[in-house]
Amino acid sequence: MLQSRNQRLDNGEAADRVREWTRARFKLPADAAVLVSEVACGLPGCPPIETVVAFWTGSDRRHHFKLFKPVAAVMADDLPPSWMKNALIAIDEFELDCC
């Protein structure tokens, strides 16, 4: 799918907003790595576009979550609550096909 230059800029600005909301929500330092990606999914039952967020905390612990909407539609209230931070830790030995 091709995107116009303006749409890519808008998505970049939206990703920056989600990145900053994630830092604030989970009390991450300003230099913490936060990845925000918009992903297309063609599998049955999967939303056509979703936003995937990953961030890292001390000792290289990766946390991640998905939002089932395009990055430009994500609002601060869509992020998981801060108390779920430990529940968002990615466990490498588990491969989840669903999410």
C-alpha cells in the first residue's frame, strides 16, 4: 500500500505522541528505547492495521503491547495502565500466534 508524504509525516507525528505517552505512562527515562510501529495484518480475525509498542527497561527487559487501531487513531487512554508494566514483559520462550 502506498502512502502519501503527508500521511507518512502524520503517522510519524502520531508515533512520536504514542512514544511520549508510553514514556510518561510507564515512567521511563527520556533516553529509554521505545519502538512504535503500525503493522498490517491479513490473517482472519486480525484487525487490518494495528499499532505495536515495545519498550525496554533495566537489564534489557522488553515489554510490549498492541493497540488494535492505526497509530494516528491512538489516544493516550488506549495505553495500558501503569500498574500493568510487569505484565507486559515479553517472555521469549513463549510464542503467541494470537498477539
